[in-house]
Amino acid sequence: MKTINIYDVKLNDDRVALLVKEDTRQYEYPNIIEPEGVANLMKNVFELHNKAEEHFYMITLNANGDIIGVFLISKGALKETNIHPREVFKRAILCNAHSVIFAHNHVSGNLTPSNDDITTTKMLIEAGELLRIPVFDHLIIAHTGYNSLRVDGYI
């Protein structure tokens, strides 16, 4: 079993961003860099496949591929959520992430990436390249299964 830290970023009185541990969870997972491992984590620990609105998560990894932390980046409407690279990578930088994996849900059950999913993924990949924090994968999770944008060739 490993402990997974769930973080948020808060501002202190001086308006400085701080990494704050919100919760911890225990989970035994296979190789997290494999899509099946990410999907199992997001379903079994975060119940992403059962959310009623779209949620966008980032999993931060160290150089060994171990999870440093998990962040809920955005919680949106039924079909979309708002993602900005600055807000995403601020979290990755604060926890000294070596690389990141993204996961979000499709409430509809459709596992096909939308045009917005593809555009967002490409934007995050470009931002990660500039910061030298590579995006390893982006998964779409639904009650019908999961889809890896890496496997699909978008990453």
C-alpha cells in the first residue's frame, strides 16, 4: 500500500502560493504510468467514473514514476471544465514534479476525445515542454471504461 497525498494550492497572508495537503488515501496500484493503472486509481480512489459533472485531475510523479500528489484542477459543468496551463503547472512546480498525468471524466460515457480535449492536451503538452515537466498521458474516464490519449497518438 502507498499513501497518496491530495493537495490544493492556497495563498497565505502575504499572497504567496503554498502547497497544502488536503487529504491522504491508501491505494495499492500497479505501474501508474500504464493507462490501466491510472484508470484504476481514478476509479477506485476518486470514483471519477461516477461524477455527475466533469472533473479534471492532475497526478504528479517523481523521477521514479511514483505519485507525489493528486490535484483536482477543475470541476466544471456537465460537458466541460476550464483549464489554464498557468494554474495547472503552478501545482506541478510547487511539488517538484518530474512529470504529470492528467485524467478527466466524460459523464456521457463517450470515451472519444472531443476537440476541446485534444486542444487542451496539446496546450498542456506545450506548457510542460517549456517547463521541462513532460505530460506523460491524459486519460478520459467514464462508466463505460477509459481511453488514453497517449495510446491514441495525441501525446
